[in-house]
Amino acid sequence: MDLENYWINRIKTPYIGDDGALIDEWVYAMDAFWEDSHFKKGWMSMEQIAYKAFMVNLSDMVAMNADTKYMLITVAFPKSIKKGAVKRLSREFNRLSKEHNIEIIGGDTIGSDKLGISITMIGKTRVALKRDSINPGDLLAYTGDLGSVKEDLEKLLSGERINDDSKFYKPILRRDFVKASTPWLSAGMDISDGLYCDTNKFLKSSGLYAKPLKVIEPKVGESGEEYEMLVAFPPENLNRIERIARLTQTPLTIFATATEEKEERFPCGSQHF
């Protein structure tokens, strides 16, 4: 059973469904990064843990076309953690907040048997990029090159090391592309559960299906935690979107068309719990 979807379906609120909750011009997004759920001890340094926890949350704000203003951080500290590790973790969060001009305004700390980080980001948007505005005939595209995160995760699980610049450690966010292209997009979201699962989710929000334009291999479709963008736009905006992609140096792959015709959805196993 996918307990994430079961839980979400038990919460009755109109604000769940996008990468963040849009209330007036404000966007609120929260995500967790937990030992033995998202990473294992020994895989990452304190700096890498802080960096990825931060970027995973910032990805939700970028996907909504929001400028992040504030953040709250809750950290679960295992009893075995040393003060030096805590210092390195906090130093990296302070560095990242200054680099991205985001003010840390609070949070909480709790004791735990595992290291865990939960971040809430708060920002504003003039034009929000949502998920549920796809139209029949829209083209579906994704940014970047997908598949390397799955490969590197499999290496880590088998005891191998991966490069420090791996996207597993350092997600690439497409802020410039999103900001420039949002007026010409119908909808968008970040790819966290893999292209297969997220395309299904993306289209389901508009009651549509995908008519494939190219074959998506499992290596690409099943790679989660990519944090690239999945977007939809009318065919008449194709030249404009491709020009923005070139100007922002954003690889863009068009892979399907949105359709009302009932098509078989992509194979998608539960990514949670």
C-alpha cells in the first residue's frame, strides 16, 4: 500500500496537489530528508546532507515559480552525533541561506535514533506554476538528462562510491528556465518520484493521458530524486520554449502529447514506505 497517497487522501484541503501550497501570492512548501529513508550513514558528509536537504526543498519553490523569502528548519539529532558534526551542518545551512538570500526564521530540534531534517520554505510568486492546467494537445517535456541518479543510488546501495558532483548529492534546479518560460507554460512540477510516476500524477490532475512521442526507457523513467522539471505547453509555444531553453542552457526533451483518449499509463510502483 502507498501510505503517502492514502494519508494525503485522508486530509481534506484544497491546498494539497501542487509542489507547494498557494495561498494568495504566498507559497508554502515542506519536505523531509531522513537517514535510512533518503540516505544512509556513511554515504554523505554533513555538508552534503545539509546541501541536499536544502535543495530538495528549494526545488518545490522553483517548481512553483516562487521567490523564497524564509525557511524553518527542524532537525532530529541522534544521541551519538558530535558537536563538530552539528557545527558543520549549521554552517552549511547558514552558507546556503545567505547564498540564496533566504532568512532562517526558526524551527525545532528533537532527539531521535536517526538524523533527520525537515524544512519549510515560504515565498511569493506573481504567476504561480501549477500542475492542474494541462490542456489536450499540450506537449510534455522534461529538462536535463534523467537516469544518472538511479544509477548512482544503485552504486551506493551496493557499497560503491560515487562522484562528489553526482546529481544524487547535488540536484540541478532550473530556476532561470522556469522564470522565463512560466508565462508560456500550461503547467509544471519537479520530478521527484521518477518521470513515469510523476507524468501519471501530472496528467491525472487534469484528467488526461499521455500519447508517447518517443520511447522512455526504464533507466530514464524510473530514476527518482532527479529534481528536473516536467512541463506542459501548447504546440504553438514550442519555438519560444525551445529558445528559452537554449538561452538558459537547459536541455529539453519533448516526449509525449496530452490527450483525452484513454491511454495506458506509465508503469509506476510505490516510491514511498
